[in-house]
Amino acid sequence: MPPKRGAMGPQRGGPRGAGPPARGGRGAFPSPAGRGGAPSASSSTAGAPSAPRVVPGSHIVSIGVKRPSYGSSGKITTVITNQFELTSECPKIYHYDGLRSVFQSFRIAFCVAFIDHFPTPSSSFAAVGNEEKPTPKPLMFELYQKLKQMHPEIFGSLAFDGRKNLYSSTYLPFPNDRAEYQVQLQEGNSASGKAPKVYRVRFQKTHQEIIPEVLNRFVLGQSSQDNDVTVAINSLNVVLSMFPSENPRYASNARSFFVPDGKKALGLGVTLWNGYFQSVRPTAGKMVVNIDVSTGMMYTPGPLMDICLEVLKKPRGAYHALEYLHENDRKALSKYLNRLKIHTTHNPEMTFKARTLKEVLPTNSIETTFKTEGKTMTVKQYYEETYRKSLNYPKIPCVRLLSGASLPMEICNVFEGQLRARSQPPPELTKEVVEFATKKPGDRLAAIKRSLDALGYGQSPYLRAFQLQVKNEPSRVEARVLPPPTLIYGGKKQLPLTLGAGQWDMAPNKFFVNANVVSGWAVLVCSRQQWWPPAKVNAVAQAFAKGCTDCGIGGMNTQPTIEWADPSSDMKAALERVGATHARKFNKVPSLLVCILPMNGAATIYRGIKHFGDVQHGVATQCMLENKCWDRKSEGPARPSYYANIALKVNAKLGGVNVVASPKDTGNLLGDPNNPVMILGADAIHPPPESQGRPSFTAVVGSLDMHASKYVASCRPQTSKQEIIDDMEEMTKEVLMDYLGYRKQAEGKEGGPKKMIWFRDGVSEGQFQQVIDHEIPKIRGEFPDPLALKIDAKITFVVVGKRHHVRFFPESQSGSDRTGNCLAGTVVEQGVSHPVEFDYYLQSHAGLLGTSRPAHYNVLVDENNLQPDALQQLTYTLCHIYARSTRSVSIPAPTYYADIVCSRSANHYDPKGPFHPDSYEANSSGTKRLEDAKQYFKNVHPTTRRRMYFS
């Protein structure tokens, strides 16, 4: 990786000078028994779960709903969590301006100026960092490391966040609480007359003093989460990250550190590293460090030409293939190399100097010119004349640095340890990335325990200086396994489920409401007839029809209309042709179009089919990949279970209902037509990080029936990468109108729901207040004409979190499923929940691969005053009525549906139209692209809208 210049372990120097006299004091937050000795990782092991049931007082202010109580239903068990108790023992507390303080916050005044001609006092300054242009973090870190070398007695064990915040556990004796240092990073060059770079670094103590005692009151539910709590937590995160951040072998990103041990090169310029995530979190009764394993996708190190060949999928050593790059290949390489750190090999004095790439030029070393000392030279001439070396590949394009310099590609080497931050893996490598990152529960827990050594808790002088201890055993906490709901199929036949199983077999039951293929069905084979002859298609059609009929779908004759189409042909014309053929035979268009897709190019064909069916004509479509519906080994149709799973989707798309839950398992919230409850889900999906200006898409789905098993959806484009939903009011109104119409037509009832229970996906903890301020007012009934809608529902709004690092592991084999994960239905509140707010973790699904991730539920609004048991049981029940599966899923069905509707947003655009959300136009502004996205976005057909086309 690019060398961390000046990186060195912290040194414990002499005393830091005078300061206010020391006074005795108690620990900042709950501390372990005993005193004395270096506060390294504690040797004590986690005992029996004993987390207090913290219920905040009436004076406490919270962002969301304050915790009303704790749940009690279900079978009590114990689980291990990847959270390690963090404690502190602070014998001295210093006073400033009458305030007690343990940690003093010092802010580095990095208007860091560098002096062009030090030490001439009258020289002008060039500001490196100011409010308009912050100092780059690598430079800040380099300056700080140099300061530590210069003054270890002062800076030896201070914690620095790499930006502007410096934390000390003792008073720093700066006159007037200010200090200034001059730091020289490089030597000057007397031959060239180049002056050394000297930076002026200023420190000033802030007015805010951090008192970690506030954390003790906060985790005990005695105070609200204010700015003092947030700043204290941030300072602890900085302290914990200091030791691993100074390890030259590690690469870091935010709160994750990646190590080269066990790395795996995948090709295409991608290498995977193992990593460790750490974050200080407050929980009810104690502070903890959440530690998890992670995976870093790194740039492959080595000669730049070799990496370019990998990225372009060219044979290794075939350097001449780089001489004549297609423009698309050049752009692809430029996108890959942008901001990549390299070093050069032509000059031994510059071997370890990091340089940053910008792009691959369209010209080579012979064609690329620049001016030096008044004359124009080519890159080739310059290197041959200056370094007396001939270039081996002068016809390979040059690369341009951010500085503007142009270099021959052959002299560039890529540093090891560079993280491809916020970048998605190439599609062809996704499987290998998942395999590398997947770890069984036991292996993951063992790796987490080993991470304490990698993160250096036992060796960190920073933890020693700040008197922090991290227990070396993960916490054991109380959990409960909720009883699964009783499912109801056709004929009101009840299907009891096994506790913790998370899956079931619906056979021989039929769907709760069977759909009917009224107008028959047709098959379009997107392949040549020689590869899919009539006998083969008929065999698949019969297996498909039998799978649907066995589940209860009516009208599935075994002789559908069949047509073939070349995959590269006009798909709309092919679909119209099969529809016309069916109409000539039966005098009506088909109710269902089944399409068999090839492996290659399936995504493009799929998009055209869905736009045709969902948007243009309102006909249900079902796609099957040829390698899935046909078993090449047996040379026959796939197993019946495959077609049974397809039938789940088909029944919902045709207006049927697959399964409902017994009302008693929802706390009687569902199933009562006289007290209607509407369940809603919402989500926003965003383009990849590297995209520019592509729109985000949002969706709202809402239940129609009293069992909350039948849903409608609304989808809209919005500003790129904006999470807060702008059109929440309009989309909510759309699904409410559908609800009112269905309730009147199908259930013979008037009026809207009395309760609206929302499950909102994708919102981070830092955005909760924005949701409360901007989204919830739009769904409270504050519509332009609320009386006409007759809506006066009480709202419960729950955020569903998936992007977190909390994991649970069964304490014993009896508490695990066959994959070693916790049982489905495991809910955890104590020991991991927020000290003040109403939240819980629920692992609602059975394990499949690796370690299951529980969903984290935060209640932001609860006008219905739902108790934890009722809300948790409802949440778990909704995970069982997902139409596509006979397994409980990881999040409630409406949340899952909202996610699917967002991911299908591209289907709303005509494949042959002037705009597509995945297209990239370098010259198109984000505003213009959003305008185009809204202009060309087409809503689904009215017939499709009333059905679960997204199932």
C-alpha cells in the first residue's frame, strides 16, 4: 500500500507538564472490578446474561418512541452476540472553567499553511486547508505522525481522527490553550532550487470538554442522547481506531481495517482481503464495542500493464494488445484507474513516492507531448534523454496523473492495500466474492474473537492512556424464540409450524384464494426452434401446468399457444405475435404469457417482456431461465418443486392469495373487517456509488385485504442518492385509493383503515429525524382532500435496518438450526438494544449460507400504543406471508415487496425509448437526467396495478 510516512508506534514520554491538580474521581462509565495494572483486554469471561431492563423516565427526550417495556412471549434462551463490553477506570478528573472533564478535546487549526521559503518570516502563505478546501486526510495524518516523531512527550498517545479532532486524557500545557508547530515533510533540492515544504500546524483547545460520565447516565436511561453523548462516543471510536490505523500493513475504510493475511486474487484487477469492523455503541446498561468480520475489495498490486490486461480480460503478457485500445476499453480503464495510487520504477529515488492516476490517455509515448524549458518534447524523448533508458512499449497509451503529468504505463506499479471503496464487484466475480465473505456461524465467531489481537486492544497505548478496557469475551444476552404463526391455506385448512424451523411444505394444500387463467396461456421461447424443439417445449409446458394445477390455479390446460423468437429479435413484436396467434385460436388474448429465456442476454430480454406485460398491455408474464426449467442431466423438465415455486409467483400475479396467517397470531390486529388495519412498506433504491446523476427510485406498497396478504404498489423516480422520499404523500394516496376501492368491492365495507402500520426500509440511524420531519407528516392524513378519502388512521412507523454488524450465535447446539445459526424467530432486546428508544432485533428466517443477519427494528412513531410482544409477533408473522416463498423471510413482506418494486424500476421505461436509467451520459447534468427520468417514466397498466405484478 502507499507508504505511511512517519508511521511509528506511539511512545510514552515524560510528563506532559503542569496542569490543574489531580483530583480523585470515579469511572466514566460502568467499570470492571479491581484497579491497577495496564488496562489491556480484560481476562474476565462473560458470565450469565445480566443486562438490566432499562426503561427511560418520563423526562427523557428521544428521537423515536421511548421504550415502553420489554417483551416476554416466546421461549427464553441465551445467545452470544458480537459485542464486547467496554469499561473505563479514570482515577483523575480535571476541571476547566468549573466543568469536570476526563478527556480534553483539542482541535487542530488546519488552515494548515505551508511555507514556500522557510524560514523567511515575510514569506507569503499558500493555504492548504480551509473551509473552502479541506486539507486532505492523508496529508493531515502524515503531518500528525511527523509531529509525534518530533515531540513524542506531547503527542505520543493522543488520539487523532485524521481530520481536525485531537483527543487527550490529560491537560496539554499550551500557553493560552494554543500551540503552533512548523513541520517539514520533505527535504529541499538545492540543485533545482526547490525549497522544502514546511507546514505550520496550529492547535487550539475547544470550549467543549468531553465528560464521559454522561455515557453512564445515558446507558442507564437517566439522560437523553444529546450532543455531549454523541461527541463522547465519537471520541471513544477515535481512541480505539488509533492503534490499528497506524499499522502499515493494514488498509482502512471508515471503521473497518483490512489485513493481507489470507488474501485472494480473483482476476479483473480485484483482490479480496479479510477485515475487521469495530464501533463503539451504547446499549441498555453498558457501553460495548461491536466487532465483526468484513471483506475488503482491493486493487490488485503490481505492474500497471499487467493489471490493465486483467481488467480487459486479455492474456497475461500480451502487452501489444494495449497498443490499440478501443475507445470503450480506454474509458473502462480510466474509470478503473481513477484515483489509484502508483509509484514509478525508472528512478530509484522516487520508488516509494505515491502518485495518483486520473485517466488513460488516447495517445502513446511517441504522440504525447509537453513543454519543458521552452521546448516541446514527447514523453518517449524525455525519458530516453533524461534517464538514458529506452521504453520497451512506447506505443502503449500513457497515463495522466491528477497533477497533470503524463507517464508511460510501463514504468508504473500499483501499491498494495488500496481499497476499492464504494465500488461493486464485476458481475462475473460476484459468486467468488460471496464465497470468500461467507462464514459459518462458528467460524465467524472464532474470527471475531481473534480480531481482538489484530485490533490491538491488549497492546494499544491509546487504550492505556485513556484507561479503557475491552473484555476479551463476547457478551451473552437473553433472547426469546417467538412462536411461529399458524398458516391458513385453501378450505381454511390450518398448517401449524414447528418452533424455530422457518420453513414448511404446503403440499397437499391449495392456495388460500386460487387464481384462474380465464383466457388461457401462451409460451414464447426466446431461442431457436432447433435448440428447443416442440417436444421439449411441450414437456416443460406440461410440467408447468401440473405444478400450477396441483397448487390450485385453475384453467391451466396442457396445450398452450407456443411461438419461438430469436433472442436478438424485436421482443415486443414477438410478444404481439404470440398474442395474436392465441387470439385467432381462442378469440381472446391470453391471461398469462410464459417466456423461456436464454442464459446470455436474459436481463435485456426480461426488461422488454416486463415493460410489454406490466406497463403496455396489463397481461401477467412469467419468465423462466432455460437452464432452470430444463434439467440437462435427466434431459427432462426440472423437478416438481421448481414448478411449485413458480406457481407461487403466478398465483399472486393473477390476483390470487397464496396464504394468510391466523388472526390470533397477529395479536388480532389482522383479520377483523370491522377494525381494518393497513400494512405498508416503503423503500428507496440508489444507483451505484460510481454513477453520476442517475436517478434513485422510491416505492410504497400497501395491503388491500384484511389479512394483509394482498398488496398494491406505487413507484417514482427522484433525486439521485436521496434517501428521504419526496413523493411519499402522492404514493401513499395512490395505495390508499386502491385500498378503499378493494375494501368496498371485495369486502363490502366502507371507510379507510383505523390503523396504518409502516415498515420503512433503508434508513440509517442518522436519518431518523429527517424521516420524522419530512416523511411522516405526509402520511398523517395531511392530504389535499383528506375528508374525501375518509382517512383517520393512527400511525405506527417502524424502520427496518439491515445494514448493521450485529450478529447472534447460539450458545448451545440445542438452540441452533441445521446450519448452526440461531432459530428462526429469535428476538433480542436486552443487552443490545438502545438505552432509551423502542427497538429490537429479530432473526426471522432460517439459516441458508453463512451467518444469518437479524433485522433491526426502530419504532419512530406509535400512535397505536403497541406493546413489544404485539409488535414483535406481528413483525414475525408478516415474515411468513411473503408470496414467493414457503420459508419465513428476513424482513416483513411489505418491506420486501417495496424493495422489489424499486429494483424493477427500469421496467417502467420503454427499452427502445429515448431514456433509460442505467444509461450514462457524461455531459448530462443530474437535474436534466431527473427531468428525463420523470418524463419518460410510465406507470403500470391499470389492470396490472390491482395485482401483485412484482411477486
